[in-house]
Amino acid sequence: MKYLSGTNPQTGEQLTGEYPIANEQTVDTAMQKAWTAWKTYRTFSGKKKATFLRAIAEEIEQAEGLVDRAMQESGLPEGRIKGERGRTCNQLRMFADLVENGSWVEATIDQAQPDRQPIPKADIRKMLVPTGPVVVFTASNFPLAFSTAGGDTASALAAGNPVVVKAHESHPGTNDIVSKAILRAAKKTGMPEGVYATLYGEGHKVGQQLVLHPLTKSVAFTGSFRGGKALYDLAGKRSEPIPVFAEMGSVNPIFILPEKLKNGASDLAAQIANSVNLGVGQFCTNPGILVAMQGEGIEQLKSDMKAAFSQITPACMLNQGIYQNFESKKEALLQESGVETEFRFNGDVDAPNARPAIASVDAVHFLMNENLQEEVFGPFTLLVSCRDEVEFLKVANHFAGQLTATIMGEQEEVTKYTELFGILQEKVGRLIFNGVPTGVEVCHSMQHGGPYPATTDGRFTSVGTAAIKRFARPVAFQDCPEALLPDELKDGNPLKIVRVVDGEWKIA
Amino acid sequence: MKYLSGTNPQTGEQLTGEYPIANEQTVDTAMQKAWTAWKTYRTFSGKKKATFLRAIAEEIEQAEGLVDRAMQESGLPEGRIKGERGRTCNQLRMFADLVENGSWVEATIDQAQPDRQPIPKADIRKMLVPTGPVVVFTASNFPLAFSTAGGDTASALAAGNPVVVKAHESHPGTNDIVSKAILRAAKKTGMPEGVYATLYGEGHKVGQQLVLHPLTKSVAFTGSFRGGKALYDLAGKRSEPIPVFAEMGSVNPIFILPEKLKNGASDLAAQIANSVNLGVGQFCTNPGILVAMQGEGIEQLKSDMKAAFSQITPACMLNQGIYQNFESKKEALLQESGVETEFRFNGDVDAPNARPAIASVDAVHFLMNENLQEEVFGPFTLLVSCRDEVEFLKVANHFAGQLTATIMGEQEEVTKYTELFGILQEKVGRLIFNGVPTGVEVCHSMQHGGPYPATTDGRFTSVGTAAIKRFARPVAFQDCPEALLPDELKDGNPLKIVRVVDGEWKIA
């Protein structure tokens, strides 16, 4: 059997712990067990699933060595990892609350009308039910919150589906500690064997086997466009195609309106520089492109951003692959026609410490060259300068689907840019005003998703309570005996959930 | 320019009227106009869209010659066509009510907490917005209700999307009359040019061009598995993949429990024979397979069904293609190993009048042969007899995804079959008790959809108000000025819609 080990990206040192690389047999075993578990797990009440989710949070909080290991494997500082652990556990508890409350199932009832003419109306009751085992591909950039027990796993379990996690090669030790915490929680709360499993792989093979396994019913992925698209295509070729919810990155453009640029370039520069360099630029909502009109302020913005960037100490990226990608994509972009290097850290630092950079280009060159709107994953941003409002709107129209876009503007001017507001709404999952896109609030109203190529399905989100909807589908019961009906649909509303009855919303 | 004409399937006679066959240029023009229309139409209030939808219903009701033409082109009787027209107009008015009410947008608000530690919480407000122009492929079997102004068109328009209908070759004249009604309604109610268009095509070319057009953002289809799957695959290969909501048929198994079989075989036979032969068996919810345990009653069921079937006068199918498919699929199935012909109309009738048939097979042969669960679109059903409950459940487990399944059982026995209940829930969109699957109620709780291969996306329905969700996606607005916010998300809830505010459901 082959094994995988963790590596400290900062030192290159191989870490302790060996994790067995899966093969077709272990993939099949995990999926068969998940399938068997599903038969029981999908019938569990929201209350029971909530107990499990809360127990996972507790086990993660108590897991020894987790913070150290995550720091070692990711190169991220203690404060960040502790914050992420908190976020991970909050997410688990948020989904626990959601399914304990129960209203998420969209219970909808139309009562019988036996005397209706010309034909009687049947009693029909509909609710969301889980879709089956979910394979989760974890992200490297959030080794806890978008990983083993992150939003994908939490929402899939909350919906009533077993989860098989394909561990990220960047943090197998962290994955092992969190996976064991999940398994302890499963045991303590009486969950069926197979409700959770994790597998390790090198390269793409194990991931492909998981996506192609006939008992896999959905896939969740956070990572690169290339990776997400490959899984999406693979899943579409199955004899039973399955959905792949891939969140594949974005350049998250910030549009700066003239008055704001004139009055507040220095503040903007500080705010943006901070957002671009947060987590060494390794956030999916990193603002990789800024769009502004030439005029007063743009030179100030550039020089203030340069000043802010030159204060940044190059920091360790998540792994050698990401570092190499960043350096080569950044350098290639800086060589593109019309692109000027505004700032590039040129000091002497070892790999994999990222050298932040700022580039600029005029709108004419930007509009001609598709390469310029490709994501450079890391601490980098490209300022696109437009001659006038027409060009500014042309640039806005030119963007492909994005997770977010941001409008920075003075109060009076923002409301005048209705055309920009309209264009950006068509392009994004989240439209921000006078704030930075990094810092994705985990809440009911969050939409972390957007039109292709930001994600493979912009109708869903991977952050916030609505993430659960990815792993559920409606079933309607027609004239079903009360004894067989799920509690959510029973007469008298025993769970006291929100329901739509004969077209009327009823809050119990 | 080439033209398409209608044909009377009963007489083979070519009908008046010539409809121009589209080409790449006319496809592009329709999509460009739809795109331009979208920019305006997507901003229209629910109230305004409702006016349009209601005007379409009125225009259809008043359209001269519609019933006659639909009868001529479909071979369906007057009562059926008039009923279908009523259903079509009711659907349009149902979506009008839905969007006028406005709560369908799932408005969700989390209010700002500027003082939150360690970081302030932004104000985030989310709602569903339309996804862009929808291409609708119409069905032959409901020339009105699943066609030009059917559920797909009504729900897409209601969501705020322009529609381009690819007319069905089976009823171009009906399509023309209804399309003109839609266009009159659009003009009367001030809708933008391009909000609706229809195109005619021969073979697959025009359909393919529509699916591949870059401005097409979703596709809706009702028809055969082959047709739906081909469009789904095509859409997945675009540089920007788009969703195809294809409803592709189903065998809609009916499971008959032993007590029911013993006590009520004659009633069952009448009920089922009626459902199988409804609309000449050309319903997507036609019960194509019956599953029962050997024992008292099964012979009675067979002989009563034979008696009922022999009362059926062979009737005209929708077109020559469907007739030929029915006859060849039926005959091929009757030749499969272990299949016995229980009844086959052998009188002398002309094409395209369908000859109803009943076949039977034992569970052992059924489980060995995948061909036996393929849909035979027309008045045909296959009775699968099982030796015992183990085999009965094995057969249940063997089915692929279905639009519906039905359990026929006495009150006391139904609740004992919890395993069957569990198995069928995983397979279907709608589970019916002691009723037939034909007759799909258009209401809030309807789920007309099911796991693949019944549809390409079991998370959505093509009948009922929830059909609108296919053509919308959430957008979150963060710290958006009140003046720019859509009314659905404004402070004070001016539209008085249902919203979730800080996690609490609020009914205005």
C-alpha cells in the first residue's frame, strides 16, 4: 500500500503521519458503506442530525494538536487557523439549528377537494428529501472551513446525506484529525457506520473513481477552474449524470466611481491592499481586478497602493504548486501587451513566499485580451483604467461570471450608476457596495456562487444555510396515509415548521 | 426559404399554412432580440409581468380556430383540447398570481451589526433574479399545455426571462395561433420587442443552433429520453455550459399489494386500464409497468384488464413517428424472453391508430432484462409478477428514476410496507397512493420531475408554481443603498411579501 504524508510548505520538511492512498477497492467500500448508511441516515429527524453536527463541532474544538498541525501544513498563522476553526464550528452549529428548526424542507401542502368538478382534487404534500451520498473535494486555502468538516460536508450531512471526503494533499494530517473528530461524533450520537469516510489520493485518480462511482449522487468542489471543470465534465459522462457543485474562483472586480476616487483614493488604497493581501491573496473572493476612470485620484490610488504593498512582508503560500502557479501566472500577465508593472516585490525571499504585485492596463488592451481577466491566485491585482464612462461600462460588460463584484462610490453618485448596477447584477452572485469582497459572512442571505465560470451552477451557494439546497430534492406524496407521512407533512404540523398550505404561507 | 406544414395524423392530409424554417441567421436574430428584451423585461415588477401573463390567457381564449387546428394536428378530441386550453390559461394565471404576490423570490435579509466583534457585520439582502433567455422545446403530446404557452413558457416568462419557442413539427399551425396570441398580449401590455419568439425547424438543426447560441441561458424540454439527453449533452459541451431541464418520460410503476389485489382486482383493472389508455397512452405519467405478487387476484386482474382493454376503440396517435415507435417498441417487447402477450388488439385498423396491448412477465425475467423497463409510449402496460415479498422489493429496487410510482393497497397493509415506501421515495418525484399517476395537478405542491433518467435534474419540477425556480438564481446585495435595492428587499417590505429577516420568517 502506498502512503501520503504532509509537508510544511515553509520549511519543505516532511511531517509525521502516513495516510493510506485509496484504490478502486477502498473507494468502492467507502461508497457502499455510505449507501447503506444513507438508508438509515436519511430517515433521521432534524433533531437527531443536529445532535450529530453539534457533536462534530465539540469534537473539533477539543481535538488535540489540530491548530498546530493545520499551521504546519498550510503555513497560515495561529490567529487565522483559530479563527477558521471557530468559523467551522459555527457553521456546523448553524446547520444544526437549521435542521432542528426544520422549515428548510419547503413543506408545501395542497389539501384534497373530493367534491371538485369536473374531477376531484387529490391531497398532495411535498418536501425536500436528501439525494444520496455526497463526495466532497476539499480546498487547500481554508484547511478547516472549506475542508474536511467545512460548509460542503456540514450542509450535505445536514440534508441527510452521508459524506465521503477526498482529502486535500496539502493537509492530510489536518484532514486526519478532523475526520477522526467526525467519526467520534458519529459514534457518540449513534449515527450509522459509513455516514462519513475520508480517502487519500495522489493526483486525480482517486477523485475520478469517486466521481464515477455509481453510488455517488452529488459532488462538491472548491478549487481551480481546471479542476472543477474536469470533474463537471466527468460527472456529465456517467451513465447517470450527477451534479457537480464546483466553486472555481473569480477575479471579483472592484469598480471605483469618479467622485470616490477623487475624494478617497488613500482610504481605498489601504482597504484594497489589505483585501488583496489577506491570507496571502489566497481567497476565492480576492479582488484581482480594479476598474477606474482616468482622472483625478487614479495616480494617487496607484501611489498609495504601491506604498501599502511595499509594507507587506512576503508570506508563505499554501503549497509549492500554488506558489509556482502564482509566480508564473503573475509574471506571464506582467508580460502581456499593454500591461505595466506598478509594483513588484523584488527583495530576496525563498519559495514559497509570495511576492505581491500590482499591474495596470488601459481598457483598450484589457478588452482585447481574454488572458487579462484570468485569475492570478495570490497577492496580485490589475488596475484597468478607462477613458470615460462608455469604456467603464464596456469593461463591466466584458466580464465573465463572478462570485462577486464591488462598487466603490460616494453616496450620491452610486445611485446614478444604474446601468453599471444592472450589468453587474447579471454577472455576479454578490454585489458589494463600499466594502471589500473578502470576508464571506456565513448567514442566511449569503450567496457564494455566481454564473459560470465562477461556479458550475449559479442557482446554488456553497456558503450560508442555503448551501443545504444543493443536496436535496422535492418529493410529492399524493393521498399518502397519515401514518406514512414524514412529520414535516403531517396534519396539525407537529414540528411547527413554516409550510405553504393551499398557497398560503403559514408560520406555526 | 423552406417552409413547414401541418399534417392531419388521422387522414395524412397536409393542412393549410406554411411556416418558415429557421436558419442560423434567424436563430441569431431571435436570440439577440431576446437578449435585448431581457435587459428591460427582467426589471419589470411582478405586477407588470402578471398583466402580460393574464393577457396571454385572454388572447388564447379568444384565438379563433385554435381548438379546430389543434384537433386537426394532434388527432385529439374536442373535449380534450378544450380541457387543455383551460389548463393552459389557468397555468398562465397561476404564474401571474405567483409573481404578483411576489413571495416566490425567497427574499432573505440579514441586517447589519456595525458593532459586532471582532468585525462588523454587513447588511446583506438576497433574492432570486431571472437567469436570461430561455429556449423552450415543446411537447407533441400536450399541444397546448406543454407547448407554446405551456408551463415552461409561462414559468420562464413569470421569472422575468424572454422565451424563444422551438415549435413542434407535429403542430406548427397550433403553435402559430398561440404564438400570435402571445405576441398580441405582449404588444397590448407594453412588453419589449423580443420578449417572445417562435422558430420552426426540420430535424434537429434549428434546435441545436438554439441550444448552442451564446445568449441562450437555459433550455426546457419535454419529450423522449433520446431527445432530452442529446440536448443535455450538447449544452454541457458549450464553452459556457447551461442547464437543460429535460423531462424525458418514465414507466411510472404501480405496485399492487396482496390484500388489495385479493379484494379489489376488478376495480383496479378498470382504473388502470383507463389510465393506460387515457390520451391514447401518450402521457408522460402513463403507468407502463404493474408489479404484483402471485396469488389470489392476479388472474382476476389479468382477465378484467383484458376485458377492459378489449372495450377500447383504437384511436389516432399524435403523429406517424410516435405511432411507428409505439408499434415497433411494443412488438419488440412482446418478443423478449419470458414475456407473454396477455392482450393485443388484432382488429383491422389503419395507421396511426394505436393497437393497445397488455403483456406479463415474471420477476426473474424482468430483473435480468433492462429492455423491459424501457418506456413504450402508448397504450401498453406490462404486468410483472413476483413470487414473494423479497422479489417484490427487488423489483422496486431495480427501477431507474421515475416521475411517479404508485402503491395500491388496503389501508391496513399500506402502512406495513415501509421498506417499499422507502425504496420508492428514492426513485421518484411523486409517490401516489391508491390513485393513478395520470392527471398531474397544477398546484404548489406538485413535483413533476424525478431522478435521472426521468429528468435531467430531479431538484426541479416542470409542473406547478415551483417550475419558476428553474429560471432564477439568487443574487445577494451587500450594503446596497436603499434607492438601488429592488422593492422586494427594501426596508419596510413595501411589497408585503414573505421574507426571512435575521433568520426569522416574516409574513407581511
